[in-house]
Amino acid sequence: MTLIATIGGVFALVFWGLGDYSTGKSGQKEDRPITALIVQLVPTVLLLPFLLLYGISINFDTSLLIVFGGAAFLIIAYISFVKAMSIGPFGVAAPIANSYALVTLLIGFTIFNLQLSFMQGLALFIIIAGVIILSFDRASLNYRNLRGSTVFYAIITMICWGVGFAFLDVVVDKFTWYQLVFLFSLFTTILSFLYYIWVRRALPSLQNLKYKNAKYAWHAGLLLTMGTVGFFAASEYAGSVVIPAVIASAAPLVTSFVAYVRDGEKLSLYKRIGAVIVIIGLMLLNM
């Protein structure tokens, strides 16, 4: 059990980290609407065979409405994440954005009367400290500069991902993992499609989906889907998400490492320390 959970966590760690890197590369080469549409479309298509094979029973009740609400926050988060990564550096954007567990836990604490352990309280403090270190530089003292910065969009991502996954937590016991992931993917694909039309004032064409660097968006969709399937499959087999979640929390380190190797991205010493602090906090939060 522990071995399978560990393998699933490492699988998610690698593929989520690589997926975030590909998201950033796509965002640098093309605008957000088409990147978001492609990345959300991939899991919808890939998970469709599961639905055809095992079926899905959908009750049109509040659970479905909650899933749609969560999907709305998730697509806002992903569009902001593409923007944050396109501005860069990846080593700043990814750790801040992936600190969404902080927001989800705070929502559970304030709204759903979730009890925090000492370890969770310590983890929250560590994550906040790490995010502050990552976010702080001279530009952050100027609101006009901050508003268009990586930090600004990464924090929006963190908040919206946190709220979106809080919605997911409410209905997690209403669906199987593949049904829930499929519904979220389907709704985010529809919302991405509507966002594309709203921004471009036109329907997406096949040519739009084949732009010069579209491979990064397709790679991101595939990698993120594979990481998600590995994570949930291992969690279901092991009967717990704890071990996979702790390991997968370090995914931003993969993103930062790949950006360093492939693009020569370097961070100042204090930002590297901030990134490590965030990762440590996320791992403690999931223990």
C-alpha cells in the first residue's frame, strides 16, 4: 500500500511539475484563451473512455451546481496561472500559485468549522512566510508595478484554486474520482470555450489549435492529466491521499528545476529560500 502510494505521489510530482512548465512555455508563445482551451480539452477527451466504460450517473441537484461553481473558480485560476507563468520567473509563479491548499484550509476552518492541528497551523505560518519572501522585491512596493507582475497573477491563481478545490471537497464523496475529474474538466472546457469567444469575438478554428507552439499546450494538458490520474488512482488503491499529497506538493521544484536546466532561469538566493520554505510548508500541511 505504502509503496503504491509513494509511486503515485512521485508520478504526480513529476508530471504536474512538467505540466506547469509546459503551461508557462505555451503562455509565452500564445495568449491565454487558446492555451486554457487546449489544456482543459485534453483531460475531457482522455477521460471520456472511462465514462463510456463505467458510466456516470448525474443527478441534477445542488452537487452538480457546486461542481460547476468550483469549475468556474478553477478556470479563472488557470487563466491567471498562464499569465503568471508567461511573465515569469517560473520559480516564483509556480510555488505561490500551488500554495492554494492554504486558501482551501482557511475556508474549511472559517466556513466548515474544520479543526486545525498544531502541525497544520505551523504549516500555514510557514507557507505564508515563504509566499511573502517570494513576493517581496522593490517592484512589490509599487502597486502599479505589482498589479501586472507574476506575483499578482500567481496570488489570484492561489486564491481561485483554493476556493475551487474547497468546492470539490464538498462533493468529493458524491462521485467516483474519474466522474468528478471528468465533470470538472467538462465544465472548465465549456467555460474556456466561452472565454475564448468573449476575448477573440470569434469561434476557435482548427488552425487556432495548431498554432506554432501549440505543442506546449497539448503537452501540458497530457502531462497534467497523467499526473492527476496517477495521483487519484494511487490514493484510491492505498485508501488515503496523505502520502501522494505530501510527495506531490513538491511539484513546483520540478517546474523550477526544468526552467533552470532548459531556459537558464535563475532566482536570487532569498527567492530560492522562499520557494523551498513554501514547499516545506505544503508538505507539512499534507502530513
